[in-house]
Amino acid sequence: MPIKRGIATKLILSFSISSVIIFSIIMLTNYFYSRDKIEEHIKNEVLGVVSTSVYKVESVLNAVEKIPENLAYFIESGSYSEVEIKKMLLETLKKNTDIFGISVAFEPYQFKKDRYYAGFYSFRKNKELVIKPFGADDDRYFYQDWYQIPRELQSSIWSEPYYEENTLMSTYSVPIYKNVAGNRVFIGIIAVDLSLEWLSETVQSVKVLKTGYGMLISQNGTIITHPNKKYIMNETFFTIAEENKDEEMRKVGREILKKEKGFFMDKKLFDLNVHLIYANIPSNDWKILLLFPVSEIMEDIRNLNLMVAMLGLAGIVTLSLVSIFISKSITRPLTILSKATEEIGRGNLDVDIPKIESKDEVAGLADSFSSMKISLKDYIAKLTTATAERERIESELRIAHDIQMNILPKTFPPFPDRKEFDIFALLKPAREVGGDFYDFFLLDDDRVFFLVADVSGKGVPAALFMSITKTFFKLRAMGSFLPHELLKIVNDELADSNDSAMFVTVFCGILNFKIGELFYANGGHPPPVLLRHDGAISFIDMPDGLIVGILKECNFESYRIMLERGDKLIAYTDGVTEAMNGKNELFGNDRLLNVVQRISNRDIQTTCNA
């Protein structure tokens, strides 16, 4: 047998399980929310630090770049002797203490017609400024990177970092041009050597959290600064990745060199799981990177969630104790009520409901049971009466439906001895009774009258109005009237006593089946479909016309067309074209034409049923 659990047990279990679930959700939500917020805060803070560092470095590099650019401008603008150029170099070096050395080198025979090599280098040595010429067959500066690359690129560039006399440096080279016969001719290079010690100190001074650090890489990925000295100028991102078979580090390196700035979450780099933010130094396309361990961020989050978990556990225990007390106070009076309701369930509506003395919801429940018992007695009596009345109404509606269908022609073919034409009709009311109807009958040996109509509204009122309308048409059609005259007569008769303001749309016609001549008129009804024997299909040409039964003295018009053997005329109500499928799409005129076209070679009964 299944184990029966009382309300008290269920309440205690519900409180406890719900509390565990709620506090688990709170703790998880707090964990992920706190983590995201802390990471976002640190990301923004670190990004600000990176941007500040980039700005500082860029400011220095921009200032240094102006030095050779200005000197190149002076040399391009005039002619200077060797003494003047040496003096210019020494004066520039003296005024700009940030640079280590400055040099100028010319193309063969450009400085002097008899000198293949012409280069001068001014630099600092033991706190003194020294200048010396350079260039010889064993020192062909034309083929060195600082000279050759800017000459080929025809633009100023920063070199890759290098060591010179145990000092980490980089060179900024600017090409020099002269206008010769209207042409811009390359004549040499002017370059400055910049010590990068200050740059290393700037980057290494950046600290993030406890052990986060900054580093600098060149545009080729060479490590310029790093806390681990063995990497500096000896390794690149890619050599370390290759050594460790670390494809992830290789992908990170490619991404860093490719983009201006970015952020990587939880990547293993340099044997640590770190977050990494990087930014580009525009002047030389070097990158400043800030790395900070994931574990240091998660440590604070773990401590916070541990505290939340302890508070949650204490809350769950407290709620469980409270739920035990509350459940016992509820279940005692409910047990008493349970026995009384069992009697009511057996059909004994005369059982006494015990009085509950407490002033809470349980007492209200007992009072509700008493009221329910009284209401049940009354309801059962009323239900018995209502059921009998509803069955009577349904029976009458079924009879009304049968009567309505019986007053419409339903024998097909209706004129079996008439071979000149065939006629078929189909009606499916939206309710038991409705306002759609059709009729047809012979006027004489040559003519048949037919109509299709749709009364406004549904149900019994529409059915009654339909019966009246059909009767009027039946009575008046036997006279010698054209369709528009018949519409006018019936319209006036209906409008004369139409206090309910109901109306009907009508399409009617008189067909001379001997010669195929059709006269028709329309009173606000959808146009029928004309399917010719050769397959041509269209809606019959006619105006909408006025609806019938609202206003007296309305005028209608008759129209004439000739039908040939094999032609079909298909009249319908808007219940066909306004029918909807499961996607709330109307059947519509286009689908109607398509269906009729598809079954054009079928008999008229199949056409109607389609």
C-alpha cells in the first residue's frame, strides 16, 4: 500500500525543500552576479590603468618622434656642411635628455660627390656627448634594418627593441628627401636611439590585485618587459607556446597582435590561469598587457558565498522549526473537518459541521463547509431544473434545424427531365440554425429562377428572417419581373417592418436555359465564379449593390450574360471566402478560384463539396 503522509509532514517537507531550493538559487545567483560584477569592475579599472599607461608611453614616443622629423625637415630645406650637421646633432642631443643618441646617414654621393659613405652618430658616453662618423665597407649601414626598412617603406618606423651596451633600446628612423628637378629623391635617414629603461619601469610599476602584473611585447610578439627576466628579449608569445605545445597561447598571441585592444577571460598563460587586458601603443604597434590571476578574484567571491551559505543554513533550520509548529496548529481542526466532509462525500448533506473556535482561516473553512452544504442542496435542485430546460431547448433547436433544412430544396437533381441544365446546392449552418439559404424553381418551360442569400447574424433570429425573405422571393418571383425589380419589391417589403434592423445579401438570377441567356442582380452579395467550358475562370462582372431589407425605395440593376453548353456558375456566401485555417489565414478569393480551376472537369456536385 502507498505510504500516507499527513498535512503536517507535507508542510514540513515543503517548507524545508522550498527553503533549500530558494536559498540555493539565492546563493548561486549571488555567486554568479557577484562574480560578474567584480570581474566587470576589475576589467574597467584595469582597462583604465592600461589606457593611462598607453597615454604616458605614447606621449613620450610622440615627443621623441618630433626630434628626427624636425631635423629631417631642416636638412631637406637647406644645404648644410659637415660641421653644421655635427653641431646640429650635438645641440639636439644636448637639449633632449630623453634620447640616448642621434644619427644621420646619407645615400652614396648624396652628401658629398666624392664620398660613398657619409654618416654621423652623436651619443652619450660617461655623461659626455660624443660624435663620430661611421660607414665603411665592413660597416655598410645601407643594409642595416634601421636604414633599409624606412627607405623601402618610404615612411618613418620604430625598430624592434635591441640591447646596446647592456641597455635596452629602440630606434626611430625618418627618411630624408630632396626635390631634384621636380622629383622627390631619397637621400638618407635620420634616426634617434631611445633607451627603454623608463618604459620597462612604467609597465612594471603597474600592479593589479595582489600578484597581477604588466608586460610589454613588440609588434612581432617579442617580450620586452616581464617580471621573469629570462623571457625579456629571449622569447616571444609564440616560442613559449611552441615549447609548451600550447595552441591556446598561440591563438591568444595572434589575437593580441591583430587587434588594437581586447580582453581575455580565464586563459592559462605563463603557467597561470589569468584574465588579460591589452592595448596598442599607436606609435610603434607595441602592446601593453596586464595579467591578473583568476584565483585572486574568486577568493573574495568564495568567502562571500560561504558566509551566505552559513546564513542560509541557519535560516533553513529556523524555518523548519516554525513550519512544525504551524502545521500542528492547522492539522488538528482539519482532522475534525475531514470526518464531516467524508459524510458529505457519501451524499449525506444533513451531517452537522463541527464548530471551530479558533478565529483563523480554518474556522473560516468550517463556516465555508457549512455554507457549501446549504449551497449544494440548492444547486442540485436548480441543476435538475436547468438540465431539463436545456434539454428542452436543445431539442427545439434540433427540430428548428430540421425544419429550416426541410424548407430548402434538397432533392438532386431537382428537374431530372430537364437536360438543358443541372443545378446543385449545399448548406452547412455555423450553428444549429442560421441565416444562409438558397432557393430555385421553374418559372415556366424555358426559365428557372435561383438565388443565394446570407442574413446578418446567426441563430434563431437569422433563421426567422431567412424564412421570411425566402417566402417573399418565392411569392414575388412568379410575376414577370426582372431580377432587379424583384430585389426592389422584396427589399421594400422587408424594410417596411424591420424594427430589428436585420438585413440580407442576395444574388439572384433568371436563366433561360433554352438559349443560355442569364439575367442577374446583386444586393451586396459576393460575386459568383463563372467557369467557362474552355477553362477560362473569373468572378462575374457586377457592382456590389445595396444590401436588402434596411432602406426602402432602393434601386437595383439587372445584368445580362450568355452561357454556353458546359459553362458553370458557382454562387456562394462569405462563409466560404472568410473561412480561416489554423494559422488564422482567410480562404480568400484567390484560393477559391484555384480550387474551382483545379476541379473544373468534375460534375457540379463534386465542385460544391470541394
